[in-house]
Amino acid sequence: MAKLSFHAYTVVDYKQGGKRRSKWLKIGAAFSHKDGEGFDIVLAALPVNGRVALRKPKSKEALAATHDDEDEVEGAMAWLDGVRVDF
């Protein structure tokens, strides 16, 4: 199976209490091709704003230290070549 290279997010900007905040919603992943020349991007949802941000996977400890103004939601899932992929 292809190697997970990036998580795909849609980023929604909003204001709360006069402060600018961002909600990062995980919607998919990018898997590198065997030859290293490209990626397959698998999305479980499409962003309404048309923005997809690709980020390298982080360790669970690093996720716990994510900035206050960027909330990350875990638990996206999609199918890749008939195989369920959780990311």
C-alpha cells in the first residue's frame, strides 16, 4: 500500500470574542507514489471554500501541543482501491 505522506484539511477561519481563530477539519490524506514522483489525494469530503491544506503527519504528543487558535479534528476515513483508510 502507498505511504501516507500528508493529511488533508479544510481550514475555516472565524472570529470568536473579537479574536481570529481557525478550525482545521481533517478531510483526507495524500499518499506518495512508489516512484516518488507524485501523490494520490484521497478526500472523504470536499471543502466548501475550495481550500485544501496538506500537512505532514504529527505524533500524538505534537497534536496535543497544537496552537490555541488552530483546532484540529481527528477521524477522517475514505476508501483507497477498495481498502478502508482511516487517517
